[in-house]
Amino acid sequence: MQTSHSYRFLLFFVQLKECQTSVKKCHENYRAAVEDRDPKDITKEFSFRSKLRDLNQAIHEHEQLVERQKEIERNIQQLESNPPR
């Protein structure tokens, strides 16, 4: 039982790390698109908006994972303060 919890906990932190990497990559792509942005060029404007959308999605996913991490930490603190008898 504890092994499965540890495994899921480990998978969660791997997922969080991958999400952080994704946010960094999306941010770099967005910054490059900002520098190359030309509102008169439809292709560049589409690329800019697409990269902004990707960045917003990655940030949203990261925020959800951080909230989940906080919830897990609260649960762990409750379990540590009230150990089974």
C-alpha cells in the first residue's frame, strides 16, 4: 500500500518537473515570437497568438499541479500530526 503511494507521489513530482520544463520552453518560444511579431503579417501574428495560448495553457496546468502539491502537503501534515494508533 505504502509503495503504491510512494510511486504515485514520485510520478506526481515527475509530472510537475515536466510541466515546469514545458512552461520554460513555451516562454522562450513566446519571447522569440514577440521579437518577430508583425501584426500586418498574418502568419507571424498567428504564430504569436498560438505561442501565447500555449504559454497560458502551460501556466494553467502548472498552477493546478502546484495547488495539488499544496493539498498533498496539507494531507501529509495532518497525517503526521495524527498518526494511527
